[in-house]
Amino acid sequence: MSKFVVACLASILLFLGGGFTASAEGLHREEALNLVKDALENQGSISEEVRTKEAINAKLQKHFTDDFIKKFVQANVVEAEGGYTAFGSDFAPYYIPFFSYDENTEVVYGTNGEVIYVQEEFPDTEDGPVSSGKHVESVTLIKENDVWKVKDVKFEGEKSK
């Protein structure tokens, strides 16, 4: 009788374990937001020291697709004494937006869970030297080699549905 109970429990655990694996293939809201936060920190760290282009690419590989890295490096990485670095700016292309990471930041799941959009609508701003109209900023996440990564960053776009 105890072998039967153990076999039943093992079957149930295997069944449930398979269900958890399937649902964990996508990123839950907090995981998606944490990935985007970490990607922003990763980008910012490029400006902390002078590196080789290979070291910059290797550092960015953790959070960004290969295509995105090429665009980011071309637009933001400059030669400096002894190597390369990036000079950050509030308006540098391909940088992760400064999301609030609260209820204003939306996580939208695309068809079949193959793409995730993290987006936020920003209000009109008249403060400071630069003003901007109401707009949406978004980050597109996809799986590259079974790892979720940033594929694109868009400004001024419309919300994904």
C-alpha cells in the first residue's frame, strides 16, 4: 500500500512540476521589471570605466540581443584614452527609459508569450531646459537562446496592446 501512495504522490509532483515549468517560460511582471532595471544599470556601468569594445559587448550580452548591442554601441560608445566608453545622457538613443516601476509601468504580453512589452506613458513636461509632449516609452523583450533579453527601446511610440 505504501508503494502505491508513494507512486501516486510522485506522479502528482511530476505532473505539477511540468505545469510550473510551462508557466515559468514567460516572465512574470516583477521578473520583467527587474530585467529592465538590471539592463539599465548594465548600460550605465559602461560609462564607469574605459574598456575594450569586446569587453563592452560581453558586458551587454547578459541583457541585450546581439542586434540591439550593435545599434547601442554604434550610437553611444566612443573612443577614449586607452579604449572605449559611453557618455550617458538623458536623451541618448537606445538607453532604457527611466520608468517609475510602479502601477504606471505596464507589462504587456504579446501573442504566444514570444514577446513582452514594458511601457509607460509620460505626461507633458515643461520643467527645465527641455520640454516634451505626452508620449510613450517602451522596451521590447524577446527570448534569445532561451534567455529573455532587451530587443528594442522606443520613444514617442503608441502603447502596445
